[in-house]
Amino acid sequence: SILLPGVALAIGLGVGFGIGKSGGGGADEVATLEQEMRTKNGERGGGGGVADGKNARKPRSVDEIYRMPGQSDRIRSLLDFYSGLGPDDFRAEAEKLDALPFNERLLASVLLFGKWAEVDPTGAMAFTDTLGVAGGLVRPTILQGWASTDPVNAAKYYSENTQQFAMMNMMGGGRGRGGMGMQGPAEIIASEWAKQDPEAAMAWASGLNSNSDGAIAAVITEIAKKDPSNAASMAAKMEGSAKTAAYETIAKEWGGKDFSEASAWINSLPAEQRGEAMAAAIEGLASKNPKMAADEVAKMTDEESIQDVVPVVAKNLARTDVQGSMDWLNGISSDDAKRDAMRDVMPIWAATDSKAAVDFIKNQTSPAVKDQAAETYIWSNRNSSPSELVEVAGMISDEGGRSRATGIVAARWMQEDKEAATQFINGSDTISADMKERLLSGGSMWGDSGRRGRGR
């Protein structure tokens, strides 16, 4: 979980160097892993070394660590290695990261910059100016590491250097349902501060000239995790969109803890605020009891709120009851909600019961639902034969979507059976002439931008 938001940013922006942590955990998770490492090292009398027993020694470089077997041991060794660096050592280690393969660089970046932030946060921030666009991906890690130990000065730095966090502000604020859940800089600081001093964090968040609503919501989230009733009392004193966002945050946390209490509180809210709050509470419930959450959706009347929560419930239900999730979605009257749910549930269905998934696609009467279901099935399916996938692609009514899906199947088929794929491509009326030429010549179905080399 410590890596996923950073991965999403890196892929989304096409940047190779460095990863920023923009969600929960961050330095706290690093500190926890660090403590576990020390405990286990004490138990084993040397863990993190390249040999067992009394002669074990600590690795002397990141390159040496990545030659060790066992990913968990590598993480412990990286933490141990970075923990032993002095303030003047971090820059040299950071400059070495670009030489690592992407997956190794990913983990090392999070751990290195998280630790650097605790030792010399201003030095770490200054280094990000040498990274170009990638610096924007590293700053969340640094900011969170800094705020986890010294939120007052982290907040001061943010207020005095807001231009450094422009990209984070554009990418952040996505705490709502359906988004990636990324936090902006103010939210990161507020969240970490609230873990240490909720009242001070709230005072700071409330006084911000911009991004105040997101920061307040971050504080409320931390409070709601422990005491949703207290968080609700605080939110009642707020105004406008900040209050609405706070109510949704509280409802989600409370719904996961005690849905009956959450429901009673939601019913006490003004009528215009109940729909979104109830959807949030059901979302929280879905992670603990998806069948009960599905029953609660049937009681909802607000169409927009139903569309928000159906994909979340369907996904959680599919994890434990694939056929049950299909049957439940078929009973949902909102085609928009069913279409949105396909992105989350179809990969689960395709991996678990591909035949039932195809039957679901065939039986859809809404073209929008069928097209989304079929396209997602093809994108996510790793088990069915190309000939079977071609049949599913043919069910797509939208011409552009059908062409894309067929091209995807053909590209995969070329890797598995070039002769059969070539025959199919030449005889296809769905694949365009340009795409045929690219596929048959071994190129990408999307064409070649000419940007080969680094990062590819």
C-alpha cells in the first residue's frame, strides 16, 4: 500500500525517476517497518546481512542489497542502510537511484526520500529541484516524512514555498468516491498533524487561504477513525462544502465501524445531505460486509448516490461471491451504475469464472453496459484464447470500441501464434488498414511515437 499512489502518478505522467507517496501511511509505515526490522534483527542476531550467523555483515550498497534473495529482507536491509546515512550521504545515494531498474527504483525512492525527510527535510526538498518533472513525484514522500515528525515546520515550509507544490495541488484533492484518493500537500500535512495534535491541525487547516476544505477533511478523517461521534460534532460547526465533505468522510469511517450508529446519525442530518452521506456509509460497510451493503443500496432513492456506491459494493461483493455480484448487478435498475461497475468487477469475474462473465455480457440489453463490460473483459482477461476473445469483441456495438478491442486481441495473438494471428488480421473487416500494417510488421497497434530508449 505504501507504493500504489506513487506508482499511479509515475505511470500517469510517464516519469521514470522517483516516486511520491500521496496517500496514508508513508513515514508511519516506514517507522513501523523499521521497528519490526530492528526487533527481528535482534531475534536473529544479524538479519539484513549477506550471511547468517556471527559473521553476518550489513550490505554496503543498494546494489548489494538488490542482489540478496527475498524481497522482505531487501526492504529491511534498505531501511537499515538508509537509517545509517548521515545528512551529507543522502544526496549521493539519491543520485544512484536512476541506475536501478524501475521496479527497484520504485521501492528505494520511497524509503530513501522518506528517511531523508526525517533527517534533513530542507536538503531533501532542495534536491528535488534537480529532478525536473520527477521532483513533483518525490515531494509528497518528503513532505509526509517531514510532517510525521515536525508538522509545524513542514506547514511553515509549505506556506512559504507553495509554488513548489503546484503539481501536487493539481493531482491532489481526489478524496471523493471514484477518484484515486490522492492527497494534496495541505492534506498530507493536516493528516499527519492530526495524528499528533488534532486541535492544532484543525486550527491550521481552517486558516489556510486555499485548499482549506481538503485539509480540514484530512483532519476530520483522522479523528473519525478513532471517534466518529466527536468528528461529527466538529463537522456540525463547519460551513458549506467543507461540511458536506466532512460528513461524507465521517459517514464512510463510521459505516465501516458501526453501520447502525452511522445510519442513525445520517438520518438526523438535513435531508439534502443524507444521500451522499448514506452512500459513503455504505461504501465503508462494503469493505466489512458487502452483502449487507448490497441490501442497504436497495433502500436508497437518490440516483446520483446510487451510481456512486454501486461499483464499490459490487467490487467488494465480487471478491467473495462472483455469481452473487453478477446477480445483484443484474437487479440494479441504473444502467449508468452498472456500466461504471464494470471497470471494477469485470477483471475479477474474468479471472474467476470467465464463462459466467461472458454470459453476463451476452445478456445485457443496454449497449453502454455491454460495451463497457466487453471491453473491460478483453483488457483484463489473461486466460481465454484469442479466438474466444474475438467473439467477445464482436459483441461491442460502438465501432471505435470494437476496433480497439479487436486490435488488442490481435496484438496478443501475434505473440502467441503468429501464423494464426496473421491469417485473422488479414481477414478482419474490423481492424483498420493502418492498424493491420502495424500489427503485421510487429509494431504497436497504437503506432510508434518514435520516442524509444529511456523509460521504455
